[in-house]
Amino acid sequence: MNDSMSAMQDEFVRDVFVRDVFVKDVFDYAGAIAGCAARDAEALRRLYDHASPYLLGVALRIVRDRQTAEDVLHDAFVKIWTAAGAG
């Protein structure tokens, strides 16, 4: 495995376009999940603040109803919180 692949495993990097500008989205997802596993509510808040706008957009495209998409997002974060400590 080359060094760049190893680095990608250590930190998730998502390439995104924001108003036609290419940017790197670098967020410590592994650290946030580890925090959730340790029952650190602040880690869950950071994860929610960072990921929820994107995930809500995905849910909206799938279910095509805002209330249902918000319910899906809520259920997903409950699952993250409960499952993080289970493994």
C-alpha cells in the first residue's frame, strides 16, 4: 500500500465543490466516532454540525420530503451514538 493510501485511511478527505471552487473537506471522522464511543456529547455535536447539512441533502434527494428527511437524519445520528460504543 502506498503512502497516500495509508494517509487516506488515517483521515477521511472528501473533495467538494463550493460555488464552483474545488476545496478539500478535512474532518477527523475517526476522532469524532471515537469520542461518541467514549460518550463525549461534544464529539457528537461536532460530527452533527459538520456532516448534517450534507446528509440532510442526501436524505432529501432520496425521500423527497423534508420532515421525513429530518427524521431519517435524526435516526442516523441516534444510531451513530448508540453503535459507536458497541464495537
